[in-house]
Amino acid sequence: MLKTSKSVIPAKPRRVPW
């Protein structure tokens, strides 16, 4: 669902730009 490849904090259910 959410790609947490880098230090990304999924605050909202959105698609990360990377």
C-alpha cells in the first residue's frame, strides 16, 4: 500500500512520490 523506502512517515493514506 504505502512504500516506505526512505524515512517517510505515512501520516495520511496517500501514495508516496517515490
